[in-house]
Amino acid sequence: MPLELYARTQRKSPRFFYKQLRKPYYEAGVESNLRVVIAREKQTCTALLAGNHDQIRRFLASVS
């Protein structure tokens, strides 16, 4: 199988991400379709919202 054909037909593993937005808010997700905002305080993490990029931005604007 030519390398170009192999590269186009093989699915890559989904990308997981977890990053700090601003304290105490973090964001986690798989790929870019669904994101989850997490409030983290000491050892406790609470999921606050699941949504797309625009929904997360609106949420962060409302709590600033």
C-alpha cells in the first residue's frame, strides 16, 4: 500500500486535552466537538458545563 494511501485511510487516535483557562476554571475534552468546564478547588473538581467552544466562551464571560 502506498504511504499516501495509508496516511489517508488510517484513523488517528482522538486527542484528549485538559488545560487551565483561569483559576479556578479548567477545560477538558476530546477532539474539539465537546468541551467541559471544570471548577477545581484543592482536591475537588466539579463539572459545571458541557458545550461547544462558543458556549464555553459565553459562560466564562458571564462569570468574570
